[in-house]
Amino acid sequence: MKTKSTPESNSRRRQNFILHLHPAKVREASIKFSLTFGLGGMAAVLFLIQVFTGILLRFSYSPTPAEAYDSILSIQNSILFGQLVRNMHHWSGILFVVIAFLHLLRTFYTGAFYPDRRWNWVLGISLMVTVIFANFTGYLLPWDQLAYWAITVSTSMLNYFPVVGDQLTGFIRGGQNVNASTLLIFYNFHTAILPLTIVLLMVFHFWKVRKNNGVVVPENADGEMVPSNPDLVSKELVVALSLIAFVLILSILFNAPLQERADPALSPNPAKAPWYFMGIQELLLHFHPFFGAILIPLLFLTAMIWLPFLRYPKQYRGIWFFNAKGKKLAWLALISATLLVTAGTLLDEYFPDFEIWLKNIPPVISNGLIPFILVSGLIFILTMLVKKKLNPDKSELILFVFSFVIASYALLTIAGVWFRGPGMKLMWP
């Protein structure tokens, strides 16, 4: 016999569903908004917007070079709310990358990366990389000039892998050039493989957070427990609704970009990679391609994964920038990176580089190894000066180096996006 539904039973079902996502009670200190700013939840909401709008777009999109661009025009001009749906998909995709990156920074700067949470940190790095490539594969789908040449520039960087570079580029593109096979490969990754991967990683990530007793909090924080519903759920609901409203307003005011139909015979000047790879493209202007496109990014990614596997005599948990000294070190890293990256960019732009001075030496050495050693030595000297003057412990010193590297890449990205014009020469935006 069918059980009659009552308000009390419906409430219990809702409560049981919520408890699959959260424990029955959480520490009051862990749901303080200024500790996390709801970044993890916002990333999840943006992913759901991506999935929902992406499914709607699939009904009218054709993943072939002959039809892709026209199908985008049809979505924008002939389908009710088609422009709005595409705008929401575009802007939520960009925000997804930004919020996921900010969430990663929050995890580091509040001390949620230490050895007892090491595998969740690795999961977070994996999610960040997957989110970037999900956005990257979707970049090509409009098949306009912006998309075609951005993907051409980005995939060309793979050529600089030793020995297997050409084969790797051909595998990713499905041929020597960006073509119909590339579009189909990117479409399948963007609409099936990468979303499924993100779902699996997110589920495992959330589970690991619960296994680690939730969000990291200060050791001396009040241990009072409060019910997840409504104390936590109500805050999550407010953040989610505010974010959805922001994406909707942004999508009403600003259309997703769409240039002319892709023309493989007409390269724009300049041809730029997607914005999140512009830091790497900027590195290519200052280093030999093997160092700028391959070695430096791989060293950075390896160092990020390696962070929680180090030994930390003193650990700082649940406090932004660890302590007062940590805040000072973060500001010092930002100022140092701004001065050094700006000076280095201007010097390399207006003065001859090592490749011109050392004509008889292979470029991989004159324009690769030598500047790499100089820059690494400069960072090492700066780190030693900080260690001598401020006497930071291991955690604080790593915070300084981490902040310096992140700020440097952000500045390189800004330079590439807004300060590079025709011929990739410096210009005012």
C-alpha cells in the first residue's frame, strides 16, 4: 500500500538528501563566510550552469566546420533566448576557471594543503587542470577566427616537446592542422569526457573534505557545533542565488564574442592563445620555446603537486596568510613580482637578448638555459634575502615563493592579454 505523503515526511526526505552532502552538524567556525567566501560551492553552481546551458546548446549545434559557425548564428538569431543561453554558457565558463583558481588559492592561503589533506590538494590540482581543459576544448566550437587561431597557437606549443612534439600535436589535432577532426575531438571531450571527469573528481573531492572533518579551521577556534540545515544550507542558498543572478545579469548586458567565420588562410595579427594560456605565450617571448612552453609550466605544476608532501615543522590552519608575517610576505612577493616582471619585460622588449649577443651558441642555451638560470638565481637570491631579513619558518617561506610565482604568472597574463598588439609588440591597451 502506498504511503501517504505528509509535510513531515517531505521534510525528512529533504533533510536526508542534505545529509548526503553535509554532516548533520558542522563546526560554527567552519561556516564563517570570510573563511571560504563560498568559493567551492560557487564552482559547483557554475558547473551546473555549464551543464544545463550546454545541454540546451547541443540541440542546435553541429560539430562540423561547414555548419558550426552557422549553427552558432542560428542559436543567437533564430532561437528564443538562444543568445542568452549562449551568453550564460560563455560567461559561466570563464567564471568557472576564475572561481576554481581562487578556490585553489584559498585552500593554500588558509593552510588546507598540509600532509593530512595532501590527496585532497592533489584532487584540487587535478580539478583545476580539468576545468581549464574543459574551457579550452569549448573555445574552438564557435569556429570563428578568434577560436580557430587561439587553438592553433595553443596546440602549436606542443611541438616543442622533445622527440614526440610533432606526434603529440598531430594526435591532439587529429592531423597536422586544426581541421574537422580537431573540432570533433574537442566537441566530444568538451561535451562528454571532461564533464564526466569533473563530476567524478568533484564527488571524490567533496567526499575527501568530509573525511577530513570539513573545512579547515583555526586550532583555537570555538568547537561549538550547529545544524547544517539551516545554518550552512541557508548560506549556500544565498550564495548560489546571488551567483546565478550575477551570471544572468552579465549575460543580459554582454554578449559572448563571435568574430568572422574561421579562415585558415588569414591569420589575425596578433594571434593569441586563450587568456588562461597567455602567461605561457608571454613566456615564449622571453625564453626559448622548450623552456617557456614546456619546462617552466611542468616545473610549476610539479611543485604545486609536491607542496603537501614536504615536512612542515609548524603548520598554520584556518587563518588567511597564516599570520601577520605571512600577510607581510605576501605583499612583499606581490611588490617584488610587479617590479621584477615589469623590468624584465621592458628590458627584453627594448634591449638585445642573449640570442643576439651569443650568435654562435645554440638558441636553446643562449635564449633558454642562460636566462632560465639567471631568473632562477634571481628568485633564489630574493628568497635568501627574505629568509635573512625576516626569518620566516618553512611554511612562511613557501608562502612567499608561492605568492611570487602566482603574481608573476598573473602579471605575464595581463601583459599578454592587454599590452600586446600587432607583432606581439608592447602597446598601451
